[in-house]
Amino acid sequence: MQVTVTSTDGLKRELQVAVPAKDLEARVSAKLDELKNTIRLKGFRPGKVPVAHLKKTYGKQVMSEVIQDTVGTSSQKALEEQSLRPALQPTIDLEGEIERVLEGKADLTYKMTFEIIPDIAFTDFSKLEIERLVAVPADSDIDEAMQRLAENQQNFAPKAEGEAADEGDLLTIDFVGKVDGEVFEGGSAEGAKLEIGSGRFIPGFEEQLKGAKAGDAVTVNVTFPADYGAENLAGKDAVFDVTVKTVEASAPVEIDDEFAKRFGFDELSKLREALETQIKGDYERMSRMHMKRSMLDALDSAHSFELPSSMVEQEFNQIWSQFQQELESQKKTAADLDEPEEDIKAEYGKIAERRVRLGLLLAEVGEKNKITVAEQEISQALAERARQFPGQEKMVYEFYQKNPNAIAELRAPLFEDKVVDFIAELAKINDKTVTRDELFADPDAEEHVHDENCGHDHDHDHDHDHGDEKPAKKAAPKKAAAKKPAAKKAAAKKDKED
């Protein structure tokens, strides 16, 4: 194999790789020799098919496979020989008469075009000034959390005899539904529980039960929504014959030891301790999120280096695609925005550059300092992900086992957090005491661009996320209170929850 550097322009590189025809022929012969022992041809005993006959029959097909394998292995070897690290997968262009190569009459030559990872000079991390917002949970925070638990554990008690049902009451009902006079499947039930105002039943159903008393028979007339899941019922008028069995009103929940036992605690003090621990954890996660954002801002300001244009373009395309999808979901177009499309693209272009810059920087810091993610840590992350899908854990594990890119997406935030911790140990962290509201304030409410997860793994796997920066709200759609759709909004939300 011969490798020639044919072009160097900034980060752009072009290599020409040539593999002699005799090397290809040797690989073809080896593959045909393997086929000889497995292939079955009429007129030949197993293992006795002449190689020359196999070559005549399968030669081009095998050569095609050999060429594909050779390009893969030789391109990787060429990069290693030249000590080059491509920013993205190189573009491969075969050269010459490919038909002659398939016939074994010409060398295989191809061109590799790519951009390399830039050299990055790190700033002195010990001189970084990073702000960390901190707040201490108050007893009132725990009281509020306890009250929310109580509200979610609502009790009901029977109303006085003859007292009518009202908003928020719990009814026990029997009902039979009919469409065009015929009882329909799934339209009947006995002993069903219905909380008036919960919105669990067809629109208009619950409201017609207000004023009903235990023992009443009520006729409910409703229309199924046009987009109802069952096509045979969508848009149809229906009549329900309802018998009200009981009417119960909500009753306050006593916050005592018995209440604590509903959550697996022996006494109320233990439940309170558990809530306090959970709240402190929430505070610490928000504090870390603010610290990380402050760090990324500081790192971005302290570093300037040439960026691979291909990575920036790829990142911009992902952001813009998400932006357009969000516009479509709102039934809007770029013409509905208060800001020219060119300005929005320019803004997103800067976001893409920032993401790529921070992603490359964190990846290099991790690589230079030999920061790695252990398989056990990935297994723990996978187990946590599987727990998010009760009853489908096996499917989740199988999905990740079959998709290396999905595993890379699990590894990336773990790696990045380790790099952030490494830098935080060197940097100067300035704690700023704030209120709870300030700690939990939505950073998107500020006219500021942030990046919560650059998403680069140490092996420069650039297929996963590059960050969750959110553009400022100045490009809100016309006549709408909502802000301009934030790129990768769903991922950003997840990062905040993490």
C-alpha cells in the first residue's frame, strides 16, 4: 500500500491510497479457497470445486467484497501511518477504471478527503473564575413537599344522604353507552370510579353528572371527538345510561405516622428525613448545572482555535432541522417570525460553532488527561435507563446491545461529567448564595446562550449530541407568546432533570 498526501489546506487533508492489484488478487484467492470448502455446485463433490471454476463464477463478486474490506482497513492504516485524526468520517472516492480493478487488471486507488482535529492549547485552568449558585433548603421547603404528597394522596368520604355531586367529588357509577341505539364494545362498566373535573372521560360526560345524587339515574349525551382512537366511534353521538352508586367528597389527609406508612416509612420523621435528602439532592443538581454552565462560558471565552467546517456544518444542520420541526409542530413557517431567517441562521451558526469548540475542547482535555469511563459505569447508566421503562427492561437492554451508537450516547455525558469535575478541581469556584427561586429560575428566561451538555466522548465519536444551547427568545413567532423554538429542547429538558 502506498499513501501520498496530495493536499493540505488548514485543517483539510487529502490522501491518495494505492493498493497493488497483486495484493487484491491474493485476498481474492484466499477467500475463494475458503469458499471451496463450503459452497455446493452441481457436478462437484463438496470441497472439490476447482478454484479456477469458482473464480470464473464468483470472481467479480468476491473482488467487490475484497475491495470494500480493503478500503476500510487500508484507509484506517493510512490515517495511523500519517498520525492523522479525522474530525468526521473521511469521504472516499475511488479513482481509475473500477471495472479493470474488479477484473484484477489494475491497482486499487482512491482519494480520502477529510478535516483533522485541530491542535488545542489549553488555558491555565487554575486561573478560571467559575460561579456556582448555592442555596440551603429551608424547613418550609420540606413542609411544601409534604403538603404536595398529601394532596396527591387525596382521601374521599361519603357525602351526606341526598347531597348532590359537585366539582372534585368522586362518584362510583355503572353505565351503558349506545351509538345509534346499539350498545358498543367497551362502552359499559360497573363500579367505575369517576372524579368530576379530572377530564378522564369523554368531553362533556363529567359535567352532566354535577348535581346527581347517590341512587340517581342520569342520561348523558356526548359526542366522541373527531380524532378519537376508535375509528368506528370518532365523531359519533352517544348516549350513556348512568346509575350513580355513591357520591364522595374529598377529605383532608392527616399528615401523621399512618400517612408516612403509605410510602414505606415507619413514622413521619423518617418520611421527612427522606424528603429533606431528596430536596438537598435537587438543590445540588441545580447548583452543579449552574456551575457547569458558568464553566462552559469561561472555557468558551478562554479558547480560540480553527474549527473543522464539516463539523460546524453538521451541527448547524441538526439545529436547523430541529428548529424547522418545532415550527412545523406550531403550524408556522419562517415567515411568521419577527426576525429575518438570515439573522436566525447566523445566530444558530454561532451556537453550532460554540458547541463544536466546547465539544472538541472537552474531548481533548479528557484524552490528554487519560479520563475514561469504566464499563461498570456504563452498565449502571444502562440499568437506570432501563428502569425508566417498567416492564420493557429486556427490550431496552437488547436495543443498546444491538446499537453501539446508543451506547456511545450513554457514555458521552458520563465522560463529559468526569472532564467537568477534573477542570472544577483545578479552577477557582466562587459560591454565590441565592434564594431557591433564583437557583431554580429558568436560565432560558435570560437573553443568553448556554450549553449544558457538549456530548463528546473521548474517542471523538461525533454522531451524538453536541450540546444543548438555547437561543435567546428574541425571534418569537408573530402574534404568539411562545419564544422561538429552542434547538434540541427535549434534550435540554432531560439534562436539567439529570
